[in-house]
Amino acid sequence: MAKQFEKKDIPKKSTNISEWYTALVLQAELADYGPVRGTIIIRPYAYAIWERVQQIFNEWIKADGVENAYFPLFIPHALLEKEKEHVKGFSPELAVVTVGGGEKLNEPIVVRPTSETIMYNTFATWISSWRDLPLKINQWCNIVRWEKRTYPFLRTMEFLWQEGHTVHETEKEAVGMVIKALDWYRRIYEDYYAIPVVIGIKSAAERFAGGKDTYTVEALMPDGKALQGGTSHNLGQNFAKAFAISFQDREGGTQTPWQTSWGLSTRSLGGLFLVHGDDNGLVLPPKVAPVTVAIYPIFGKDDANVLKFSQAIKNRIDKKGNTFPGKVVIFDDVEKTFGWRVNEGELKGIPLAIPVGMKEVESGNVRVSYRVDGLQNEELAVNTELSKHIERMLQTLQDHLFKTAKTFLEEHTRNVDSYDEFKEIMRTKRGFLRSFWCESEACEIKIKEETKATTRVKQLDAQKEKGKCIYCGKKAMYRWHFAQAY
Amino acid sequence: MAKQFEKKDIPKKSTNISEWYTALVLQAELADYGPVRGTIIIRPYAYAIWERVQQIFNEWIKADGVENAYFPLFIPHALLEKEKEHVKGFSPELAVVTVGGGEKLNEPIVVRPTSETIMYNTFATWISSWRDLPLKINQWCNIVRWEKRTYPFLRTMEFLWQEGHTVHETEKEAVGMVIKALDWYRRIYEDYYAIPVVIGIKSAAERFAGGKDTYTVEALMPDGKALQGGTSHNLGQNFAKAFAISFQDREGGTQTPWQTSWGLSTRSLGGLFLVHGDDNGLVLPPKVAPVTVAIYPIFGKDDANVLKFSQAIKNRIDKKGNTFPGKVVIFDDVEKTFGWRVNEGELKGIPLAIPVGMKEVESGNVRVSYRVDGLQNEELAVNTELSKHIERMLQTLQDHLFKTAKTFLEEHTRNVDSYDEFKEIMRTKRGFLRSFWCESEACEIKIKEETKATTRVKQLDAQKEKGKCIYCGKKAMYRWHFAQAY
């Protein structure tokens, strides 16, 4: 659907990652800007990846007894006010409807920035006994947060997400759910996006407004900035109390339940594009790539035979299994040169490329090349074994991308115990700095002011140590991951 | 999740269909009212049906080359104004955001009532040559129209839908697309919802604001009112001109393309519930039922064996094919009586019921009963043939529901040539009245004022006849379907 025959140039990732990213998003047809500032149009190629995430995630949550539902977009402002910390946290970000059906409304209506309040207002009527628990609801929907600075996918005024909301009899069960959701997010990032994440808990200042604890998976972008990948909240009993949710327990007493909520958004797509892409464009991990194999006919003397052989190859590969459901596409537009078509396939990050000319027709063999350097391209016979080999190569690329990103993460995660060094690194190469912090908000604020770095996460498996706060020098027990963040 | 152990009573459908419907929606856990007037919460049981519709529809459109995407919720008011008829049609129904991020906005933002304007504003940048056509985009999203009178599912301020938008080189191709989409809607209604529809074209007054022709599938509800089931619009070139969409044709000239849009919404679920339900609750057609078979253990002397046999039955039936993907559920809550559980299953419209007690364990046979009367229940052996027989029974019920609804439609579709009779029928039993109409808006308005009936549709295969307008007596060539409508 692109403007055709224009050479698509994008800046080098290594030179200016920000310009590269913006150009990539537009040129690879991932998104366009919407007419209202801060909104984007998610184009089919990127939306197909989101549909794949939905399919994977729906399987997991449904197997766990979570049910999909749909709650309204519009929330009366009064509902939002029921939990004090919550309204304080979200008020600056609200879009407010004041006119409906041509008339000024008596009560302003808020466009959902998240759905805790509207859901829990109703959960209170659904729950009366321990038999109604656990209640596990999820919805896929759009969310609006009025952002000052926006960036395609990574920070937009409207985004798509899933939000899971559960209610439990005990805190232990709720925490179990929080950790389970967190692990689903880890799997989306690590097993599908091929992006390693740091898993842990947020500081009080960074946690969800109104919640008790926020858990997060944090990824590191190529420019050394962190991306909050997905969050899972132990809401404690705060919302249950505010919304008067109670249940009769097994002994006949009245109890307040424990709640969780957890969300993964289209923001994650921005991380996916940013991490793996290179100077030639997008690089998509095979498990989420909408197109896994690009076949490029080389036109010349005997086009009919070349096209026939291309189709034969496609037919063989289409039988690959469910792990890599992306399409096999023959790029056969005769009006475009071979080079143009290959560039386009690279820009779009298609994992494997197969050029097909008379040489291939005659030999019955094809050369299959990876989208990235560093892996051995292969000469394969077009026979019944082909799809098996293609599947193996796709898995090899998937593993390679993860390993590369993992190495990058490790190389850019440093234990730092001197604040001067901390400041210097944050000014230059950035990355995750693991530093002792006394967990006082005062130090956290100062560090943010002076270095733009925030506490991203205290790892789930963090070891208790005897340390000194990187800022104030007072006693500190844990190293936290600090980073500048998207 | 229901309030348990409460006997769920709903009014009789035959006595007061409106009270029956509202009670059914709440008691069968299809929806709850949202806190903002006119909004509803779509509960998991109803949402599962919508997910099924999405799955079916996505298969069809993707096979046709339609791609899913996502356009923003927010539309600048100025965009809506670009097509004059369009803005006139939708202005009275708009929800308007005037405050964002705590500040009054300079330009009001409209919450999408449909996405023609925001999409076509961007399509203009995507299309430059005939090679970019056809462009076929679909999105699944939420839509807001400020309705004065609302009714769960059937008329709500916010609803979910798919909206397909295509751009073509020729009008012929566009009309082909319009008819194809219309046929997808017919298939959803007839083959899945088991609701027969009347297929045809809308009058000028009833057509989509800004479009050239609107096609529709219209269903008849049990109270004799019509439901507009889904609409498919030939937009002509109106929007293309308003949004300056043009393309270079095959000869190098500049042309204005032809457009279509078509939508099916969660409104259709209201029709589904309304048509088949009865005094005992919901009746769901097997092809879209989230649960197809309910197994009810009869507890007594040997519960372990009864449960074991119930599970064995479930395991056998779970192998049924993709036509009926709904779950097989064992309703085994020992704290509820057998009668309570069966009532609950009936209320939820589960197609088939299998009670399992010691008699069944010992004989190895079960009695499978239909949710509705009029079909022969069956005694089946629990062996390798069971799933095949269950599948056959599900198909029998699916066909029976369609046939019953078809008979109702036929019995309530009358050729009427006297306006007195027309008025009398619209005042009493209603239904579709096929009457000659001169196609002047004046008569249409008068008929609506005097009978509340509107022109619903002129059938695609309507025969040209020599008739006289039912209102003014002037020459009229076609019978139109008139009805009061939801």
C-alpha cells in the first residue's frame, strides 16, 4: 500500500536512534500520526503483531480461568475520586467529556485512563460470598492518558492494552496472581519479543496510584534507556474498601477481599521495534513476525518457471508449525526491481529471504538468508525436508536475537557505588545502574533531578546486602536498578 | 459468579417482552448497566459470543484481503465537517472532549461516532496510484453515539463493532464489495445467529449520512419490530472528494476512487437474545453458544461414580468438531440442588442437557435433551459414537431455531395495500408490511408520524410492479418493507 517506487531511506540507527526510530515507524508502515496530537494510527503490519500477542495471551489467561469482558469507556468523575491516591495519580492525565448530544453535561465524564474504578464499582455487586471468588476478568480496550510529550507506540495519548483485574479471598492468593501475570509478561518479552527483562518490584514513588505494590518487567533499549514493559499490581484492600467490596467467608464472617490488576500495552511494540531494528530497518523475531519468509523471484529469461518454482517453495514452507504462524510471501511485483523488493523485505524485518532465479530452478536448491548478520546462511534442497529446515532456521534466529539482546543488557548493567560515576554514566552511555539506595523518597527525587534516572526496579531475587545509599550514604540493604526511562 | 442460591425469576416473554428482555439480560449475566447513563458492561458470557463473531468474521475478511488496523478514538471536529451531509447526520449524537490534561482545549475533540473521516484523511496519504488499490481496512473498536433512549445491547451510548473501509478503482468493484460485506452479515445472522434477514437497500432518508446507497440486513424481533442487523454503504465518491483522495489510473490520468464502509455491532447480540429466548430464559444457537452441552450430575448414593461418568461423557463430547466450539461443562456444585442447576443452564440457553445419575452409570446410556420443545430428545450410548450424535443434535437445533424464526418472519410479513389496514396492523401485531411507496420523503415522514413505521428496506430482488403509494396513491413501482424499528 506504500507510495511505490520511492526509495525508502531511513537514517542510521547508530548515528541517531531517535530519528531512525521515527523514520522506521513511518517507512516500514508501522504507524502514522493521527490528526489529534499524540495519537497514532496503528497500521496493519504492526497491528498484526498486536493480534498475535492477543492470541497468545488469551490462550494463557483463559487456561487460567480469566474471562474476557468489556466495561465502558466513560467513567463518572465521582467514581474516580473514590480512591484518593488513585484520583491524585491520574487527574493530571485525564481527557474529559463535557458536552454530549449537543448539551453541556451536568457531571463531567472521564475517558478511562485505566478501569479499576468502573470495574470495582460493579464487582461490588457481583461478589457476595467466597463462592464468587476468585473473580478474574480481563479486557482488551483503548485507554487515554493526556501525555505532554509523545512518541509513536512508546508514549501516545491513546493506546491499546489488556487489563486484567482479579479479586481473591486471601492476600497470598492475590500475590500469587500478581506474580503469575508478571511471568506472562516476561514470557511475551523473552520468548516472543526476544527481549530479556529485569523482573521485580517498583519503589513507592513509582508504583500504581492507589495500589499496595507494583511489580514490573523492565527492558533496556539500545540507547541505554529503560522501558517499563508491563506492570502487575497487588492492590491490597485499598480499592475493595473504597468501593465497599466484601464477601462472606467460609466461616460466615464478613471479609474484605484482596485485588490485583495487570496490564500490557501496545507500548511494548515500540520496544520490540527499537531493540532489534538496524540500519536497514526493522528486524522482527520469527515468533511474532507477520511474514516469516520472503521469496524473491529474479525475473529474466523464464519468468513462468521462476514463478512456478517460487510457488512450489511457498507451498512446501506453508506447512511449518504453529510456533511461527507468520505468512510466506512471494514478492513478485514485476514492476519493482529485485533490489527494491529485497530492500523492502529488509525494511519490514522479514526473518528469512529466498531469492529464486533460473539457477535455483535448475539446481532444485535455494539459498536461505537471515535478516541479520552473524548467522550462517544455508543452501537447502526444495524437498519434503524444507519446511523442517526453515522452522529450525527461524528458531535459530529467534534464539540469536534474544542472545544478542541479553548480551547487550548484561554489558549495560553495571554495579555502581560512586555517585560521581553514576552521574557520568547517566550523562553518557546510560544503561541500568545497580546501586544501593536507602529507599527514602528524598534521595530518589534528588537523583532524578540531577541525573534524569529513576528507580526502575528492585529485582525479585535481590540479595540483602550491607550497603550505603549512593546519594546520602546512609544504610541501604538492596541494590536497585536505576535508569533513564521512556 | 452470580449471586448464588437466589432463585432467578424472569417475567414471561409472552406477557411483557420488554420486562422479560431486561430481566433476562441481567439474570443470565449478559450485561449490567454502567454508571454513565446509556452504557452497559458486557459480561463474559455475552462477550464470549462477540469473540466468536470476531473469530468467524476475521477469517472471512482476511481471506478476502482485508487487513485489520487501529485508528484513533479522537477526531478533530474540523475533520468531521469536511463532508457536509456526514457532519449533519452525526452532530446531534456526539460526545465532545473539551478538557485535556487539566486544560481547556482550543479545539474540541469528538469521540468517534464512526471512522470515515479520520480514516479517509489518512487514506489520502496512502493512495497515489491504481497500484495502491483496492485498499481494504477493517477495525474492531468502540463507538460512541449520544442516544436519548437506550436499551441494553440494542441501543447503547457506547457499543463495539467492526467497521470495514475500502477504496476501489471503479464503482463496479466498490458495489461488489458492498454486496460481499452484506452477504457476510447475512451469513452471521442466518448461519450463526439462526435469524433470517431481509436483504436490500435503504431509502434516501434512512441511508448513511454522506453515502450514496446504504444496503442492510433487517431482522424481525418477536414483538414485530425490526432490527437493522448490519449495514454496508456504497459511499460513491463523496468522501473521496471531500478528503481529496485521488489516484493515478492505468493510463496515467488522475481519478477519484470509489469507497465503501460496512459495520456490524454488538447490537446484533441484542437481536440474538431477543429472537430465540423463551419464558425459561436464553436460547442460544449451538454455533455461537459459549457452552454447548451441560452435564448435570444427580448426587445421591455414589457421587464418585456419577462424577467419574460425567467426566467420561465430557471427554467423549469434547472431541466434537470446529462447527460447535462451545465448551462442555459439568455443573457439579454440590451445594446447589439438581433443579437449581438445570434452571441455571436453561436460563443461560445451553443447547443440550445431560442429567447423569446412577441409572446412567449402570446402563451406560444418557438422555440428551434439547433446550427447546418440539424436537425429539434422544437416548444415546456413551461410546465412541457419542460426539458424532451430539454434533448431529446440535446441528438439528441450529436448523430448528432458524426454521422457527423463518416461519415467524414469513407469518409476520404481509402485503398491505390499504393504509387503514396498515395503521391497524402497526397499532396491534406489527411485523413487516410490504407496501407500495412512491419514494417521496413527504409520504415517508407522514407514515412515520402516523404509525411510527419507517421504510426498512427495498429487497435486493424486488420486482418492478405497477402499484399505488400506500399513502398518497400516486404511482409506485416497488413494495418496500415497512416496520417499527428498534
